Amino acid sequence: MLPNPVIIDISEWQVPSKINYDVLAKQIAGVIVRVQYGSLHEDKHYQTHITEFQKRQIPVAVYAWVRGTSLADMQQEARDFYQRASRFSPVFWWLDVEEQSMTDMRNGVEAYRQELKKMGAKKVGAYIANHLYQQFQLATETFEAIWLPTYGTNSGVYNGSNPTATTNYHLHQYTDKGRLSGYSGYLDLNRIVQGNLTTYFGQKTPPQPNQNQIQDQQVYQLQTAVYLRKEPNLNSPSLALLPKDSQVVIDRLLFSEKYLWGRQPRADGSVAYLALGMLQSYVKRVK
């Protein structure tokens, strides 16, 4: 039996070409997508995973494997994590702590968390290897939630084998041999122990915002020239070619034609769109 709601976590090991997102999305309530393994390795498929699940109204959280070797390195990993994932507006940010990359992991991971918060992440949790929990002695009280793995017989279902490191945890990864229709390989499956789905994933189908209301404005600086278009469509007429180093205000993110678009409010009350998903590293958030 699979505990409800069903939550999966995935990475580049789950290749998009082998996933039927329509089928898989109907069986899950939330997904946690890996964005990076340390700073240097950017997950190959995180953008596709996030885009495809968000298109199907599945709330998406993100995680990063922590590998910082110093306080400064931990802070840099946090900045890279935020830079890569923030444009997708994830509902939760998780730090995956499964290896000892520096002597003082407690202060190192806390520096990572603080930097991520400073960048703008609202909810930050920690995934901690059960067998390393006591050794690392992380400042778990500073996180919004704790996520622990224990598999027991690892049969693909929850069999009552709970984490032993502590009783104070919120999510439990109970198998990495899960099976769901829409993907022929194994999946990590998770259950909620404290709180409910809204606590970690918000509403599955969020209410549509008032079109006249500005939502969470962010400023981006273009790293290359970009066309500003009338609609979120590559065939839409171009209103202007914004030069490199222009700073643009984005008040909403949306998906269209498999691209991430940013909506720009204009002085005359109209809006225009630029394809942020095409730019990737050619756009950076200023504030």
C-alpha cells in the first residue's frame, strides 16, 4: 500500500524521454526535483521536469545535494541553487545532506541555509541521511521541515520502517524502489508525517490571480539582447529588442510552448513577454 498523498522526488536519473508525464502526474500530489549536485554539476533534466509537472498543475519543490567544503563554498552553493531554481517559483527548498564535505557540517549547512534565505527562499528544509543525523548535529530547529530516509526491506511500499535517528521529522522517504504508471523505472516515494500536503506543497490547483494585480515583482538583468513580445509565443510580433544589460521587471512567470516566460508590466498599463526559459544563464535576477 502507498500512503496518500503520494510524493516523489526525481533527478536526472529519471530521463524525461522515458516518462509519460500525463500518466505519472495523475498519480502524485507533489514532486521534489533535484537542481544540482554541489555547485559544479547542474542537473541535466531539472528544467524539463519542473516545466512538465507545473504544466500539469503538480506543485514542485526543489532540492540540492550539499557539497560545500567551507563556509564561503556553502554560501556559493546556495547562491547557485537559488539562481538556477528561483525563476520556477518552487514551493519549498530542500538541502540534501548525505556526505561530509567539510569538518563542521553544522555551521556549514547553517551558512548555506542562511544564504538561501537571504536570497529570497521562503521555506527551507533539510534532507538528512538517517545514519549521519547524530554525527552531523545540524541545527534542525532553524529549518521549516526535516526529511529523513529509511527503507526497511525496500519493497517499493511503506512497511512501517521509520527513521531511527529522531522522532522529530516531517517527511519520510520510505523506498527508492517505488513503481508508478508512466515510468518504467524505480522512483523514490515519500510520505507526510507531520502537517499536510498544503504545508509543503501549497494548493495543487492554485487560484488564478487577479489580472490587474501585480504579483511578486522581480528585477532581472539581461545577459544578452532579448526580444520583447506581445504574447508568450515565439511567433508573436516583437515590440522591441531589449539590449544586453537591460534591467526588466517581471511580475509573473508562466509556461507556454514548453518555455518559461516572464510577464513585464508596461507604463501604459499593458503587458509584454520575454522568454526566460530560452535564456537560461543569459539572465540573472537583480532583486
